[in-house]
Amino acid sequence: MLIIFEKMALLVIILALGYMCAKIKLVGPEFNKSLSKLVMNVFLAGMILSSVINKDLDMTKGDMLFGIGMLAITQLICLAVGYITPAAMRIKDGDKGMYRLVTSFSNLGFMGVPVIAAVYGESAVFFASLGNIPFNIMLYTAGVMFLQSGSDTRKKISLKSMINVPMIATVIATVIFVLEIPMPLIVEDVAGMLSDACIPLSMMCIGLSLGHVSIKDAFIHPRIYGMNFMRLVAAPVAVWFVLRLFITDIVTLGSIVILAACPPAVVCAILGMDYGRDGVEASETIFVGTVLSMFTIPLLISLLGLNIV
């Protein structure tokens, strides 16, 4: 468990550096917006591709299909936890749709995949990246339905909104894996360099994106702790309880639990504001969840017996 804490501590330090850079205005919101696009569209895509390029993965095509099914079930379980959150917390007022959204969808891209790479190594990255498929489909269907509930804002759900660069990279990586396509050494090296830079830049982006949140205000609201309990503890434990009946491989099960145990996705606040919702409470929930996850993830991995070290 100590080794996992050490790895998570490194990520926390980089995240904190990003937060401090935003607080002292070393960089502005426009820089973070541009850096976030770079991380998601270039560095994360590179990490996903690097995980399969010229790699001898211990995974069959059947394992891949099984994994996609398990990741879809994981997201469905998280959706169920998110849906019952307002009732479980006995919330009678407030934005129930937003509460359901932030407790249903974890920060898979910026935190989930990099953390899995840090804990289980690059060999687990391709499997983790497959989570982009059910995540995007359900975010822009069920997630949008949560936001439209009780709202006057109505937008058509489009296929285009479900497609982004990490998802495209996942599809390309899947094709490379299934067809066993060899790549030139220069392509492998470039993807590897992008992959190496992805983890620190992802943590830096999270810190920068949370720089506008007041620490004092974020940590005094009991409701925020309740939502994060559902997101950081209830959801991954529920996922572990169900999927341990079907998955025997520790790395596979551990990767899924980490994806389910990550803090709320930053995109939840952005999507909520796009539907006319107040993003302040969501941003505070994401901030507190990100801080708490640095302790809850290694604890869950250790307590649930998912540590391979």
C-alpha cells in the first residue's frame, strides 16, 4: 500500500503545482484551456496508441470484447449510483440532475488512465482506454437526460457529440491490436514520448482547472462530501462487488475499480453550464473529490486486495 501512496503522492504534488500556478496567476484560463485540449487530443491519444504499438499484450480479442462489456456494466452501475444519490442523501432542494451527473461520471481521461498507468504500468492502458467508448455514449445520452430533467433547456443528442480524439485513438488502437499491425520505429518512439508526458501534464491540467475554486468554500459544504462519498466510495465498491464475480485477473479488476473510483469528471461542470446550470457547486465537488481521491484510491486498491506489488 505504501508504494501506491507514493505513486499517488507524486501525482498530488504535480496537481498542487498546477493549482498554485493558477492561484498566483502564473498562467491564465486561456492557457489552461489550450493545454487541456493538447493533453486530451495529443498526449492522451499518444498514450493510448503507445499502449498497443509493437506491444505483445497479454490479451486476446475475446478478452478485449469481454473487457468492453465489463466497462459498459461498470458505467451502468455508476449511473445507478448517481441516480439514487439525491434520494440516498435525502436532498429535497438543489440541482438533482447535476448531482446525478457528477456522481455518475468519473474523470476517466485526465485521471483514470494516467493513474492506472502509474499503478499497473503501460500494459493496462489499452484496456483502460476502452472505457472511453461506454463513457462517451452514456455521458451524452443518460448524462444529458439527467440535465434535461426539470430544465427548460432542450438540445438534441447528436452522434457527433459522443466522438472525441481519445475515443478515435481507442478505435485506432483497437484496429492495430486486432489486426496486429506493425508500426515503424519512429511512430513507436513518438507515441512513447507523448505517453511519458501525458501523466504529469494531465495532473497539471486538473490543478490549473481547479485554480478558480475557493478552498475555504469548497470544504465547508456537507453536501459536497456526501456526493463525493457516493462517487469515490459507493460507486467503486458496488462495481467491485458485482464484477469480482466475473473477473479473476487482478489488474483488470483493479483497473476497472480505479476508473470507478476517480473523482467527478471536469467535463460534468462544463456540460452542466452548457445546459444553463450553475457550475460553481459542481466545480467545488470536483475539487474536493480530486483531493480526497488521492487517499481513497490507494485505500480501496489495498483494502479490496487489488495491489499487485
